[in-house]
Amino acid sequence: MDEVVDWLSFYNHSRLHSTLGYVSPMQYEQDWYAAQNQRVA
């Protein structure tokens, strides 16, 4: 079970993805939310 949790953590927080501009999925999501908040404010 620990291996699955470790893999999910890597996959969402560390893995760089070319489609997302070579950032992790979590970083892409954080950047997207920040951009949305700036647009609204």
C-alpha cells in the first residue's frame, strides 16, 4: 500500500509533464487557480 501512496505523490507533485509546460500536475493546477483569482480581482 505504501508503494501506491508514494507513486501517487510522485505522479501528482513531482512528475514533470510536457503537455503542461514541464511542470507537475499539482503546480499546473496551483498556477491555474492563481491566474483565475487574478483575473477576477
